[in-house]
Amino acid sequence: MINRQTSVLKALSDETRLRIMNVFVTSGEALCVCEVVDALHLPQYQISKHLAILKNAGVIDVEKDGTWGYHYLITDDPLNKMLFSFLKKYLVGEVFDDDIKQLDLRLLLREEGRCVVGFVGEKHLPNKIKVKKQKQTVKE
């Protein structure tokens, strides 16, 4: 048991992984890699590497849906539940708040609760959201 706890705490000893955990515990969503990339404004290879470390530590897992992979928190473990509750309260500050704001914007591009656009990037995100809202207005 102590080895698992050590593994989890080692996995959380990195700022990027804490930021990743923050978007998961705050949103409560299963997230595509591209959504995490666009929320944190970090390269895909870096996010994927950190997600693999968190997966190996047993705090997140991934479910494939066609070509998409949705990462999610493993909430059926009592220790994980305590950890996620703690992190939700502990991870506060401007960086964490900004990541959530960016994720909330990015999630507006989902269709039927799923990612459909791939990587967008900070520069193009506002325009993509504007176009999507215009399309929704036309449908109504």
C-alpha cells in the first residue's frame, strides 16, 4: 500500500501534473488530450507524457472512442476520492484559475459532449467559439 501512495505523491510532485489534475478535479469531465493541451497551452507531447505518469500512478485512466482518447479520474478508489477532494480545495491560485477558464472555453467546442475539433490553439480558440455560436444561432 505504501508503494502506491509514494507513487501517487511522486506523480503529483510536478507543476504541470498538478495543473492537469486541477482541470480534471475541477471540471469533473473526461477530457481529450487536445482539450488539456489547449487549456494549459503546452505541447501535446508534454501533456501526453504527464498523462502517462498520472495513469501509471493509478489516478487517471483512458477510454478510447474511435480515434479519440478520453482521460478521466479513477473515482472508484477510496484513496483517490480523498485525494481528489483535497486537490480540489488545495489547487488554488491564478495559474489554476486561468487553466479552468481556458478549459471552459475549449469545452464550448464539444458536440454532444465530445471533442470534435482536435487541437485549436490559444490564438484560434476565440474565433472557433464565435463560429460555433453563430452556427447554433442559425439552427435555432
